[in-house]
Amino acid sequence: MQRFKPDFIAEVTYALPNQGGRNAPVHSGYQPVIRFDDCGFDTPAENVLTDRELLPLGETGEVNITMKSVDLLSNTLLVGQRFEIYEPPRLVGIGFIKQIVNKSLEKE
């Protein structure tokens, strides 16, 4: 269960095992590492599914994302921006920002 207001809402898709992804579906509360291409670092992030408790691999779902390293991303995020989801060192999914909730993160 998510404890805080999310930093942003995203559409995410997790790769199938034969694409190098996870072996099990994603549960609400999953905490992978996310990476934005132009930021140069990774941050752990809690993923809470908005409309279900389980997201099958290969499907796309809406997720509330709360990041651990918010201060490092001030004024850097845009709606539509792509990010990668990792279980280091393995890339397990991709996402796109739908809505930025924490306005301090939104690029001006």
C-alpha cells in the first residue's frame, strides 16, 4: 500500500521472460530502480498499480510512482518522458509519464 502521494503517474509495460524481463507478474508495491536517460543516475521507486493488484508481464498498466531520490530530479521531468525500469543490472520494463503530481519535478 502506498504511503505517500505519488511523484508521477505513468503507463508501464514489463517485459516477458523471453525478452529478458521478470519471471513473475508485478504486484502493487513493487520497488524496482528507475532510470531517466538524461539524468545520469538511478533511483529506487515504489510502483503502485492504480486499477489492480497484479500486472501480467507484457501488458501495459497505469502506475503511481513514488521515488526515493526526489531532490536530484527537481525541474527535470516532462509529461510523455520515457524511463526504464531495472532489477539491476537487468532491464525489465519501460514507462512513460502521464501526469506529474509533484510539481517540483516538472521541467519549466
